Amino acid sequence: MQDEIQTVSLDGAKYGVKDLTPRVIEGFNMLVKLQAEIKEQSYEMQKLDAAQATIIAQVKQFIEEDKIEEHKEDEI
């Protein structure tokens, strides 16, 4: 037999699952899904940040290897 959830928490307050109305249950279910999506998006942002840092380092290396000089404003 699986353990069923007896209580849920929201902002530090606990509520008995058996006392929840259908719309409150739906709201809690939506929150669970949103929290999972937030976690996934956080992972995606970390992945993209790491990829961006790698590409920046690679482009800097190419600039150095190709001996490209930095443009100075007074050279216009």
C-alpha cells in the first residue's frame, strides 16, 4: 500500500488534504507543475550560460591566434 499524502503546505501553513476543495487541489497541482518547470528552466539557463562562456572563450582565443587588434576609438 502506498503512503498517501495527508497534509500539504503553503507559505508555512499546513492543510489536511481531505479538507481541500477541488479548486484548491487543482491550484496545488498547478503549483507542483510550475515548480517542476521552474527547476527545468533553471537547468536550461545554467546550460546556456555555460555554453555562452565556452563560445566567448573560443572567440577570444581565435582573435588572439588571428592577431586581430582591438579597435581604439581615437583611430576613427
